[in-house]
Amino acid sequence: MKGFRFTKYIPPQDPEKNTFENLLNIFLQLVTMTGGDVAEALSWLSNLDKRYQFTNPNYGIGDFIEELKSKGYLTEENQKGEIKITAKAEQNIRKNALEEIFGKLKRGKGGHHKTTHSGPGDEKGTDRRPYSFGDSLDQIALTDSIRNAQVNHGFSGDYLLTEDDLEVVENEFRTQTSTVLMIDISHSMILYGEDRITPAKKVGMALAELIKTRYPKDTLDVIVFGNDAWQIEIKDLPYLQVGPYHTNTVAGLELAMDLLRRRKNPNKQIF
């Protein structure tokens, strides 16, 4: 008797590919912890490999480094000839941080900065209102409009649908926000041997990647503060390191508010 037999699908394994992906995740974590120091990160990775045997006789740390270069994660094309991570690696660090911080959220309602106001948007609401000149045709609630025509004009004679019978569905209004991200790089971030700067950078990079990819019309400014406060680029987040600074939060807040005053958005926030 012919039929079908279903079994669990086991994808083919590529040992070298799996080894590279595992090492890449660890390497990007180490780069974040070392403030972008590739040499130190690779040194840590070698020590971890000796202890936990991440590699195998067919694929070692040297092969991993060469593959990092060939795939565009590392470059030596700079004035000092030092090994540096590329923009591709920086974006992967931010994506990994985003996945680590927000990747385990439970299922919930959809987002995109929903508000309680109606207006131009791409998501249908539940409110109805009479048609007015300028409303698009796709906003017309056909069922409600036909019902209004039957109630207002009856069923006798020719069917009549007038402008007064039309109802439209309001769309949910979506808005923009301006955000300033403040990161403390004072000595207190590593006080008593506790590493507080790495988790702070991860949350910062996750927030930056979330805003850049999910809310591209928003604005995001990043500032760091110690004895004083200054603005940095998003791409500089993985390279942040703690300095021998005090915690001048006031300077950070003053700079953040100064940046937000220049933004025209009504929605402004500081993290």
C-alpha cells in the first residue's frame, strides 16, 4: 500500500559554517567588552578556545580571522595598519544587542508609536464619521454607507446613494519622536570591579538599532557624559570606554535638552 511517511527534518550540518557563526557571536561580544580593541578581543577568544575547545583541527582561530577579513568584518586598510572592525561588524554588534535585549519579548499588540488620535496613517481604526471632501475612496465604509442609503431613501424606486450617506473609517494617526540617549562613562561604571558599561552599551546599541530600523523617521542623538558631556555618532557606540571621570549628569541633561530644543517634533524624550 502506497502512502506518505513523515519524519522530523534534520537540516544538513556544515561544521565549518557552524564554527564560524558561533565564534562570530562570541567575538562580537568580546569586541563590545573591549571597547572595539580587536587585538584584545582575539586574545580573549584564543584563551577561551584553549579552555572550551570552540575550534577543531580542521578550523582554527587563524582560519576564523581570515574568514572575518574575507567576509568584510575586519580590515587593515587604515593609516596605522591596525586590524579594525568594519561598518558591517558594527551593525552586526547593534543587531545582536537588539536581539539580546528585545528578542525574547512575548507576543503582544503591534506598535509603530500608536497614539490615541485619529489622522493620516496606514492602520484602520474603529471610529466612523461622515464623509467630507478630500477623504480618499479607500476610507469609505461601504457596508455602513449602503445601510445609511437604505435607511434614508427606502427600498422603493431606483437605488440612491448620496454624499450624505457616506461614512468613512478613521485611520490611526502615527507620529514621530526625537530621542536623546545619554550614556555614563564615568569611573563609577567599573567601580569595585563590576562591569556596568558593557550592559549600558548593549542597551544603547539595541535602542539605536531599534529606532533606525523600526522608526526610521525618528531622530536619535547619542551623548556621553563624565566630567563634561559631548555628542558621539551611533557607529561609535561599540568603542565606548570608561575614563577617570566624575559623573556630571547635569552637563549631560543640559546638552540633551539643548539638542531637543532644535528638534521640531512635539514628542521628545531622554533615556
